[in-house]
Amino acid sequence: MESNRPVRILTVCTGNICRSPVAERLLQAGLDQILPDVFEVRSAGTRALVDEPMQPQSAEIVRTYGGFPDGFLSRQLTAKILRESDLVLTMSSNHRGEVLQLDASLLKRTFTIREFARMLDVVAERGEGAAPTSDPASFWRELPRLAASVRHLALTHEPGENDVVDPFRRAPEVYREMEDQLAPAILTILRFARVTSGA
């Protein structure tokens, strides 16, 4: 039965070794605390450095927030991976465009992670989508459609505010900038999950 399988969230960046692994492991760790066994969070890259571990600085960020970087290996984004995803969270608007080139049917299930966090704030402010505690998986599978319906209320005047900076082969301060952009979005998603689950 559909509601018996985990809600599949996919995070996407370019190489799948810096940004999307951080989002994957921190979302999984946080969601497991709130709703154990409900979510399966994975990641992939549009031009992945296949089978590489996440970058050491990214692994350190994951540990800082209580996640587990061990055992991660990057993988290439494919149409099959996308078809299996209930929600796709990209690290930039360009990645979102690349996802939709692979599968245009994902239009209302694909967002940049920072954009999605703003949408959840709007959904919460409007008092919509109180999760049915009996079936949180069905609620989360329906959530992308609800988020897409308020996209126009979560627009930013600065398009760059939708993106998370790519720190690959750059200075340590760029990893800190990535953390400063990514962590608030992840925390917003986790806060929404906690509130709507009644946890």
C-alpha cells in the first residue's frame, strides 16, 4: 500500500559531494527523530563525481548538526531516481531546471531547498495542512502540491536567495557560507515537520 512505503525526498546538487549530501544526511537525521521510519532521504548530482565520499568540510558540518556522514557515496541523477521521488529539493535554480529537463512531470514536486522552506512558512502562516496524525506519509506526499500552490506568496526579489553557494574546491569560508544558507532551510523544514506531526 502507498502509505506503507517511506516518503522519498531527493536532494540534488552538481557533484553530489558538498551540498546535497549535507542536506540529505541532516534532513534524514532530523526527520528520523520526529517521525521515525516515515522518510527516506537520498541525494544525487547532475554531474556527479560517482562513488566519491562527501567532502571533509561537508562531513564536518553534518557532524556539527548531529548527522552521520559515514558511508556516503555520490551518485549520478537519473530519470529513474526522479520517478521514485515524492519531493525533490535542489541546491540551486539551475539544478531545478536540469531536473525538469529530465522529467517535466516533476514541476510541482521540485523546488530549491531555500524556496521550499519559505513556502512552508507561508503554508504554516495560512494555517493550512495540519497533518493527519494517523497518516503523516500521505500528508507529506501531498505537501509538494500544497507548497506549489503558494509559490507566488514565497517569491524573493533576489533570485540568488533561492540558491546555496557551491563550495567545491574553494576556501573554508565558502563552506561556512554554504552552511549559513543551507542550515536555516533545513531547520525550517524540520520545524514544520515537528509542528504538523504534533510531536
